[in-house]
Amino acid sequence: MRRFDGTISRAEFIRQLDEVFTVSPAWRNWFEVSDDHVRIHANPGEHLVLKFAPDGSTAQPPRTWRSIDQLPPAPEGRPLDGVRIAIDAGHIGGRWGKMEERWFQLPGMLPVQEGDMTLIVANLLKPRLEDLGATVTLVRKDTEPVTALRPERLREEAASSSAGGDIVKLAERLFYRTAEIRARAQLVNESIQPDIVLCLHFNADAWGDPSLPTLVPHHHFHMILNGGYTDDEVALTDQRHQLLTNLLQGVHDEEAGISRSVAAAFVERTSMPPYRYDPLARNARNVDGDPYLWARNLLANRLYECPVIYFEPYVMNSQEDHARIQAGDYEGLREVAGQRRPSIFREYADAAALGLERYYERGRRPDPANKSVISPE
């Protein structure tokens, strides 16, 4: 914790805990705030001390990623020049899709499988970002797990779990919900070390029987930032540690800035209304009054040690989006669900790229000595 001494002021530390990272004042049970330091409960009987920065003077926190204000000027036409981006196509898909419970199929139609769909978007998005100057790495390149573990090897752990229930199902969940995400986090944090991670997902409402699913008449969109830790989560030593790591590395401001720009581009391109969390659930916080930005404590955005831009667009089992998914990927415009539209996958990739382009274009200085020459098509 000493490496973070002097990197954050007392006022900013309290503000982020109160307004972003937690859902109630109960965080103070674990953080004893004084005028010039905070005493943090670690393991039972152990405490760590963080010294606050004097007001108006903060040191750069130690981290592997670079915020926009740390980047050098960008060549004209390449606002993402040198930005290291990891694209994490959510879920696994392929033969694992049914196990993940991210699969459904209407009779006589193509199956809808989120892990396959996010991979399509990732492969469309990668060259778009590279054209803007980014260095892009796919966290997964196919519909196979990143983790070497398999459900069969996790049954002993499942049997010793306090969750109870079907051991086979518990082992499967440990595989795709925990082991897989932890393997991706290890790859991102230790090998790729990007400036940002793009976590691609498609949202859904409850669909009931996956072989005879319910389609709904609406869709929506939001972005998820790390935060909104519940009281029970703050009480866990490992989650409290990761909360602190994200807070002290300055992750939130970068996540909020990029997410706001990307959300605006999505709304411009799709006109999707915002998703709203139930305030009584107390497991999320709205961010800065933006209806499209919500802070939640998810395993992926908690473990990845850099800003995570977490997408939740569309509703896979909405009548409109389901029709567009059935149309597949294609170039140009087609008549789908009563309108001429681009492929839903290309619309997703284009909106994401546009939001990132605008964020870095606004925030980075152009490099007048190194202009790109753009050839006419």
C-alpha cells in the first residue's frame, strides 16, 4: 500500500468511495479515515496505512496502463495511435454455449449464442481500431476457453462449496463464471497489459425455456463501470483489496470518460433507451447522472487491472434484435424488421469505434510534425 502514498487526496478518496465504489456508508467499518491518512482493515488483526496527498498535489499512481493525458500527441487521422487495447469477447460460445446458459433457439430458426456473437463483433472491431492507430489484442480468438481447467476437474471444489445443489452444475458454473474469467484476467494483467479492455456483451431479458424462449417487445442499452460494491462485498478481504487497487490507480475517471463517449455514439447510431437498475436492489450506482452509465461490481471489471469498457447493448430476445441476429452479418443495408439497417454486428463495432475515436480525438493533442497522409479511395 505504501506505493500509493501521496497519490490521492482525502477528499477524493472519500468522494469515490461514497459516490462510486460502494452503495452505503458501511465502508467506514473497514476504512478508518483521519486527516492525513486512512487505516485499512486487511486480514483479521492486520491493518494497512495509506497517506493522503496534500490538497492540490498528487503523485502519479503506479500502474501498467496509460490514461489519455499520459499519451503523446497523435498523428492526424490516427487518434488512437499507440493505444494498447484488449478486446474481451464475452462468454465462450461454440460447444460451450448451452452450458453457459447464453443460448436459446426458436423453432425453425438459427440458435442465438452470445459467445459466438461477441466474437463476430470483436473480429469486426479489431481492424477498425487498428486503422485508427491502436495496437489491438483479442483475449480469445475462437470459441474455446482461455482457462485450461474443465468442469470435470472442478467437481471436488464444487462438492466442498457451501452453495449446495447439483455438483455437476456447480462445477460448470465454477468453470465458465470463475475459472474462465480469472484466466482472462491473468492473461490481460500479466501478458497483454493494455491501456483499456473492451468487454463485449449482448444483453437479454429473461427468456424462460431456451428451446421455446419468450421474445419481448423492447430493448435497451447501458455501460458498466467498476463500483457499486455491496456491504457484503466490501467485507470480503480480496474484494476490498481489488476495490482499493482500482480506486487508487485512477481507473474510474478513465472508465467514465471513455464509457460516456461510447454510450453517446451508441445512442446516436441506435436510439436505444437506457436500462435502469432497480434502486431497491442496492447493487449498482448510477454514474454522474448519465442514464446509460452504471457502476457494478462484476468479476471481470474488478480483476482486470486497467480501465474496463463494459458493453451491454441490445436485448438478444427482443423481437427487433432477434430478427436482426437472424439476418446475420452482411455489408451495407438490408430490410430487416421493417427498416433498412446495417448488420447488428457491424452497427455494434462501428458505434464502439466511433465512441473511442471521438474520446481520443478530443483528449489528445495532434502531432503537427507527424501527420498521416490519407490516400483518397
